[in-house]
Amino acid sequence: MPQIWTMGELLCEIMRPEADMPLDEAGVFLGPFPSGAPAIFIDTAARLGCTTGIIGGVGRDDFGRCIVKRLESHGVDCRQVQQLDGATGVAFVTYFGDGSRRFLFHFSDTPATRAKAPAQDIYGDDAAFFHICGCSLMASASFGAEILSVMDTLAARGVKISFDPNIRPELMSDGTDAIARALAAAHVLLPGEAELLALTGCADIERAAAQCFQSPRLELLVLKRGNRGCTVFTRQARTDLGVYPVTAVDPTGAGDSFDAALLCGLLAGKSPVEAAKEASAAAALNTAAFGPMEGDISPRTVAALMAGGAL
């Protein structure tokens, strides 16, 4: 049975092939690429050897089959992926020369946000982590409530909660309360810098981290800094890590791959710092390919990058 579970949106991503191609002009797109932050996360965890399962929804269409085929091909348990009426959710993405991105989401009223929490206990005795992406909580209040229901069920059984705030301005609705509940439940917190400051209302990272550790449940906070590396906070120490050098092609999904590899490392008994090093390698490999989950990520490639690169 799965060691790592997640619940959230399953999407197909349609991407501009080059930078500086705005979405409001006619032009070429590439895709469909299987996507959605929870899908990227769980696919990476499966490729790194963890047993995994996902709860979500897709339409009875080609895009839905595209997503499920990819996840199942890497060993993800998709028995809780619900086939629902309506078209599978879609995200259109473009990049700009300054490194920024623009997303155009079409999934707020699609099967991506209409999946229900399982009506019975399907999790098994092996469940160790339940991972939540903040973007999954923000697009639909009802879907967010379903995710929090699963969180409460698993937390009551002793499963640890991993939370990546993953705030997407394009999806912001009324998800503030849901974000606060996930934050309070988290044993592992995986924010970006701007997200951490926004969540805490603090003006600097050290104070923000200290405020997060006021939660008695929080065990580990890993601050993701993109191409500047990451910072690992425990209650006892702070460790700054750099990055592994790769030629970056597409940053989409790097944070989700980081999250997955970190949890896999922790499940394997690695220290938080060693797990974060593996996570940094997985994230780097994800950026080296075009598409949100197209990077060549495996235990072998992660080990090879760590052996040959700098951090």
C-alpha cells in the first residue's frame, strides 16, 4: 500500500515552446503534458522508488487518459482517480525572458476540483506522509474541504502532513482558512521565500521560520529559493544549500519534484540535510527537460548528479 498519498488537481498543460510568446496572441503551443502540482509531486516520488497513491478527478476524455497513463506507467496507485462528467482540467503556460511565467487555468469547475474524499478507509498501514499543495486548496472551497477531510483522517492515524503552500495568484479565491488549517497541521513545511513571508506576516526569513516553529507539530521547514538553492530549518539548526548545475529548460514542477524527493529521502532514513540534497538534485533534473514532469528523475540520475556536481 502507498507510503505517500496526495490529493489535488490533475491537469494537462499546454505550453508555449519559446519565451516571450504571450497568451493573448495567436501562436504555437506544445502538449498535452500531464501536469498539476500534486501529479508532478506523486509521479516524482514514484520514480524515486516510494509507493504512492493519488486522489483526484479527470474527465472521461483523451486528456484524462493521458494523465492516468503517465502516472500508472511510473507505478502511482490511481485507483482513487475518479472519472467524472466534464472535460479534464487544462492549464496554458507561457514564459518570459525575465524568468517570469503566466498561467491561464481552466479547471475551477472541472473534474479536477470535483473529486471527493474516499467514503471508506483505503489508505492501508504503510501510509507515512500525506502531501498537500496550497494551489489545490485555493481554486475551490468545496474541493479544499475534501482535501482537508483526508488530511484530518490521516493525521488522526499518525500520518505526517507535508505542506507546500504553492500560492498561485491566478487561483486565489477564498482559500485563506484552508491554508491556515493545513499550515497548523503540517509536520513538514516547504514554502518559497515570498510564501513564507506572506504566511507569517514577518519581514525577514529568520523571524518567519521561528514563528512557524511555534506550531508544536512542525518538525522541518525547508525554504526553497529556486536557482539560489534552499535552506533547511530544524528546531536546532539552519543549513544553507546551493544547487546542482544543469542547463535549465523549464522550471515548472521543480518545486513539486523537490518536495517528493525530500519525503522519499526522509522515508529512507536520511537526515533532513541529506534529504534536501537529494531533493535539490531531483529539482535540477526536472528543470533540464521541457514539460512539467518530463525530467529524467530516478535514483540513478539523482545519484549521478550529486556525485558529479556542486551544491
